[in-house]
Amino acid sequence: MKKLKNTIDLESYIVNNLKSDEDIKLYLNSCLKDYLEDGDFNSFYRALEIVIKAKDTIAGFAKKVGMSRTHLYSIFKSEKEPKFSTIAKIFQELGYELKVA
């Protein structure tokens, strides 16, 4: 497939436009709502990856949460299913909390 000039892929577009914490919260809430509706947890993992890239690098973030970069990538590629504690740790490091509303 030929790449068009002056184009950007969707992931890069989202990463570049998640500027504020409010933007990120809205994006994560939307992705979580989608997961609850369609059950596609892989899509939610990708959303976490995009948010991490908007705030940091995967390697830098992995170091902060005490995980290997390859472990995070294996989650984002759906090669491994994370424990709930891993998801909670990711949210905590991103500066967000999980709560029942």
C-alpha cells in the first residue's frame, strides 16, 4: 500500500492530540465504555499504550512502574493478559484512579 504524502497514521494523530489530562481522561473513559459494550479488551490495551506514549516513552514508563518494556509490549500486542494489579499499577502511574461511579 502506497503511503500518501503529508499523512499521519491514526495512532500518531491520537498520541499527538492527547495534550491535557482532561483529554486523556475523556479518551480512556470512552475506550473503557467501548470495552464494556463490545468486550474487546485488546482495544482497551491499545488505548493504554497510546496514553502512555502521549505522556512518556514505553521504556521510560516501564522503568517507572518496575516492568520490562517487553512485558508492556506483550500486553499491548495481546500476547499476554495482564493481572488486574498490573492495570491498576498502570493507571496509578498515569495519575488516574479506578473507581466505581
